[in-house]
Amino acid sequence: MNKRESIVRRIAKELKDGDVVNLGVGMPTMVANYIPDNIHIMLQAENGILGVGPNADQQEESLDCIDAGGNYVTTVKGASYFDSSFSFCIIRGGHVDVTVLGALEVDEKGDVANWMIPGKKVPGMGGAMDLVVGAKKVILAMEHVNKDGAPKILKKCKLPLTAVNVVKTIVTDMAVIDVVPDKGLLLKEIAPGLTVEDVQNATEAHLNVSPDLKVIHV
């Protein structure tokens, strides 16, 4: 199992029966493939679908059924379709329970930067600016360090922010961490084979260790 798969499998376990969930572009869309069989949720794509299913096999691909990242997807029974303006009414109206987003940086206060890549032209932050404030819970799916080995979980974000004080849970290839208001970061789970010191050494921000610390099981 690679890093990305382990991250999205663990995030799928955060979802609860009846949740309306939005999956951001990139790694978060993979979560749809690992929803537990006993959990019934409605996945919302901001381009205008409520009821997204797993990614489509090649024989199922349809140009009329894609997610916000342009991936071919299936739909579940009862799915509905609408334009993007109505879709953002759902998001801004507080009807999304959970959004899963990628991130370039996150800090100990729950600030997140997920759109401005240094040295690259980007179109903007897109729907993330609405999702981070409209969803009831924001979960980040991200690798713990960047390609140069530098921490992505910081004391304070350095890149332009998407929003402040919005992140509730961070799931990486090394750990599961909650952002606790006024108390910082709570390390709840660590990947098999790692120690608390390993995770802290890969994290710029201070981690408070849960007394009920567990090993990640996916």
C-alpha cells in the first residue's frame, strides 16, 4: 500500500453514516473508493453532483459524469445533478458536513494554505475558499513532509492562506492529528513502525500526545 492510499483509507474511516461530504481535487477524490460498506454517505462534487460513487471503470466512463477534478465517476441510487451555482449554495449554506482537501501547509492554529504553489502559475484557490468556511468539518489529506523533506505542518503557515482556524483533522502518511482550539495539535495516531519522536522530528509545530495514542489501522 502506498502513502496516498494509506492516507485516503484512513480518512474514509472519519466519515459517519448520513454525512454529506465534499472531496477536493487530487488525492481527496480517492476517498470515494474506500467508503466502508456499512456507511451510507452522499458525496457532493462542486461542479454539480450530489451522490457521487467510486471512480468509473473504463467501460463505465461517461463525459456527462465527472467530478470537480475531471475524473470519470459513477453515481449512487438517488443521485441528483444541478449547476455549479446551486452546488455552491449547498456549500455556502452549511449543508456539507465534511470536506476533505489537500494542503501545501497547515499550522498549529488550523490555518491552511492549499492553492499557491511557489514558482508556478495557478488559476486561484477555486472552491476551497468556500468549502473551508462552509463545511462543518475540514479534514486535510497530505503527505507529512514535502518532496525536499521539509515539514508541511508548521508553527505558522508561510504561503498565502486559504483560510484561518478552519482545520479540524490532519491525516498524513505518518499520523492522525486533531487541531484543538487554544491547545494546538493533538497527536492521536501514528503509522505502524514509527515513534512519537519520528513524527515530532518531521513536524515543525509542537505536538501534544494523546494519552490514548493508537497505531493507524487501515
